[in-house]
Amino acid sequence: MIRNSLPVSNCQTNIQKKKLTMTRADTAFAVVTIFWGFIGVVCPILTGLFMRKSPNRGIVQIMFVMTAVCCYLFWLCAFLFQINPLVGPQLESNLIRTMQYEWYGINPQHTPEHPEA
């Protein structure tokens, strides 16, 4: 039997040790996906069962599917754009210094003890 002589990288061992945890974003994604999946899949099936002889059954089923697809895509785009925004806020340097002073107590006039040479 031939063994691979290459050592396992730290990245692989870290991935193996990492526990599966759900963040708030993962939870929101799962809940909204399940909700719109229910509207787009289960509701048309229930409509087909309860409206068997209705001439509008197909229209109502398509309405449920299209509503679910459009609303889910709209929500997904808004959700993903908030996770990774393309454009951030444009702040002036004076405003940034004021925010640092007010929020973190960092004096903008303070010079470092060890200036770079």
C-alpha cells in the first residue's frame, strides 16, 4: 500500500474541526426560502386539489408560482446586496475623525509615540 507523503495542510484540518453553525443570515435565508417554496410548490398543488373542476384552476396555480418566483427573486437580490454592498458610504475625512473621537475616544490630533522614520 502506498501512502501519500504530503502532509495535511492547516487549512484542511481547520475545515475538518470547524463546527456547522448557522448565523442570522443563514437562518433568514432558510426561513424565507422555505416560505416562498411553500407558496410556489404546495399552494399550487392544494389549488389543484380544491379547484378540480374550476376553469380558472390553471390561472390560479400559475399566479401562485409566478408570485413566489418574483417575490423570492426580489428578496434574494435585496438580501445579497446587503450582505456584500458594491458601493459604501462616501464620508469626508473630518467626519471620519469626528466619528472616531465620539465613538471610540480616539483623539484625531494625537500623534503616535513612535513616528515612522
